[in-house]
Amino acid sequence: MPGGGGNWIYGLNPVIEALLSDKGCVSVVCVGKTCKSLEKLTTCAAIKSVPVNIVGKNYFDRFGNVSHQGVCALIERRNFLSIDELIRKAPPDPVFIILDEIEDPGNFGAILRTAECAGVDGVIFQMRRNAGITGVVEKTSCGAAGLVPLCVISNIKNAIRALKEQDVLICGADSDTGVSVWEADFTSSTAFVLGSEGRGLRRTVIELCDVTVNIPLYGKIKSLNVSVAAGILLYERKRQDEIKKK
């Protein structure tokens, strides 16, 4: 079986989403059994002329103790966009997410899923100190990793400066500073900058932000999961955008 030049993804829905997406570039699908629940997968694979191979149960040991559902696929390495390409391809008044060292693949995948659902025009992250596009990210994102435009860059500060030159509002999410998310104006081009749960945004990144916002907390726990925070920010932006259109 092929094993180089790409990434393995696993789980029924992520594999189907990759097959349905033009960006998935699936080269082979492996299943541990044939059953009625796999009919949609095999149909999608047939339409895209992707071979389906029946493999032994131990074939899935490579993924460790995860819920692979007896399905995996090899996808070609993606061609990430440069920051210039991302800006050039974005529509008027775009919305972006910039990730400041999100190292947990589960959080990264959940952010990508939320970003795709909210219609984000690009997610920007660093080559180092950020989770890459792994099987865990693919599965957690439920296929969104193959749908959202992705820009990987050596330093997100360079991306922030490039976006600022295009009059994109750089909005940092910081629980200790800034205005409430309910008071902020997101009706123009916006890039939300999200930091890791442990450290939050780096000071040098905050200094580049045009504005910082916080999400009010009403319980005893004083922090939100970063993917939940992303959802609140993105849908508040979407709410304001819908009001603006009326």
C-alpha cells in the first residue's frame, strides 16, 4: 500500500468529505470490512475513480487508540496558500482566523470545523508551534480541513502586517483586555487572532492588534475552550453582517 507523499485520514465522515471535496485529492481508500453503512463511501470513491482496498484489522494500528471506524484514506499533500494568494482570492469584506500557537490538534480541528460552518475565508497558522494537518485534525474537523482555505506561514506577525496593509481589522481575543465582544464592531474586513488556551496571545502579537475583545463569562470557570471562543466571535461577526445587509 502507498504510504508516502501524503497524509492518512481516518473515520467514515472525514473520508467521505475528502472524497466529495475537490481539495481532498484522495488516492486510495482502505476499509476493514464491507457493510451497508459504507455504501455512500464506496459510491463516492467509484465516482472519483478512487480504489477501495479491503485490509486486515491490524492495518489500522498505525492510528493508535482512536475511533477510525474501520475506514482510512491517503490524501495527497495540500498546496497551502501564501498570504498574498489568500488576500488575492478573498471576497470583499472577508473574515479570517489567525492562530497564535494552537498546538492541540483537537482544538485545531474544531476551529477549522467552526470556521467552515461560519464561512471563513481563510485560516492562517505558523509552520512551527502549531498543530499541523494530521489525521486527528482531519477527523476532528469533520472534513473542514479540506474545505477551508489554509495559509501556513513562518511567522503570523508577517501575515498580520500584510492584512493590515489591506485595511483588515486585526482583532485579538484576550480575556484580560479590550472591550466586550457585544460592544465591538465587526462589520468590516476582520481577522480574529486566537491564542493557545494555556498562554493566550503573545504580548508581541497583542501589540500588532488594532483592537482586543473579551467574551463575558457568567459562571465560576474563567476560561472558554478556544474553539468555542472562535465560534462566538465568528457568529457575532456573522450576526452583525446580516444586520448590515438589511
